[in-house]
Amino acid sequence: SQKIEQNSEALNIQEGKTATLTCNYTNYSPAYLQWYRQDPGRGPVFLLLIRENEKEKRKERLKVTFDTTLKQSLFHITASQPADSATYLCALEDQRDYKLSFGAGTTVTVRA
Amino acid sequence: KAGVTQTPRYLIKTRGQQVTLSCSPISGHRSVSWYQQTPGQGLQFLFEYFSETQRNKGNFPGRFSGRQFSNSRSEMNVSTLELGDSALYLCASSLDGPKTYEQYFGPGTRLTVT
């Protein structure tokens, strides 16, 4: 069956450190993978999209890698700030049915 | 540009009733997708509409239905409500659907079924 797994535990890190989140998938053939941020009581906000032929993508303090051999994406927040505290969701679309599926999310808390 | 708007924001219904939720996409966006979010199941895809046609559908029972109007606004309907339908219902719009573009989510409608 298809599965998207993100870090099972919440991530607590010190301000200024790098947070690394993982997204592993099974039985998907994604053309691309997306990362979203969700704050409590609000809808997800798009952060980054990385295509299957791209190894790495950056946006300001965010970096995403995508390894289709390992079936894994890593999401890094460098020089983290308390304002980065949120739940981060990975999402991917299977090329076979074009449905977008989300992982359960990883909650990141950055301590000042 | 105004963001995606959803109405109502909160709703309390009784088992067996039906409910209609509304979504207005970002101007110019032709694709609207609906998702259900619960603590246990996370974000799950319900369906996607593009140019008034349902283009894709998730694995939900037929009690969940939707439609899109010519101005791209969309509604979703849930009939014969069950306790398990309590969730945050999110709609998202994009230029041409999830397969090529990022999606912009609305704030959601929090539905509570008692």
C-alpha cells in the first residue's frame, strides 16, 4: 500500500540550529514533491516544490533534497528562529493518478 | 490579490443532517481541491474540480460531493452526517491543478458533528 512517513516525533531545537525533517515514501511514483507549513487553526502554506530530476532546491533559509532512489526528501531549516515553530507537511503526487497525498507532518518547536 | 476564502468558518451539525461548504478561489485560479484534515488521518484528498468538471476524486463515500461554478467558486456537500465527519475541511486553489503548481489553501471550515 502507499505510505508517506515523516519524522514520527516532534522536533525541539535551539534557536540558531538547523532543523532537519525527513519524508519517506513507499509505492509512489512522484513527479515532484512539495513542502508546506501549517500553523494551528490555519490552512497549509506552500514553501517549496522539488521535481524528480532536481537534487536540491533552496529558498532563503530553507533547503530541500529529493532522492528518488532512496525514496526520501529532506527538509532543512537553517539558522532556525522561534517564528519557524509550526507543523511541516510533505506532499507528493503520484504520476499514475495525479492525486496529491500528504504526510502526517512534523511539529517543530524552536526554543529561544 | 485576495486569498482563498471559505465559508462558514465554523459549523455545528447533528448526525443525519447535511451540510454545504463554500470556497472562493484566488482570482484567475481554475482548479479547486478539497481536503479533509483530522488528527488521526491527517490531510486527505477529497476531490478536485477544474473548469466545472470533477477531474479527480479521493477515496471517500458518495455522501461527499462537490461542484464548481463558472466563476470557479466551489461547494462541497456532505449528506447524512456521521460523527466521524467532524474535521477541518480545507479547500485549495491553483492555476491548473496540483500536478503542476503549488496550491493555496484557505483557512478551512471546522465542522463538528454531534
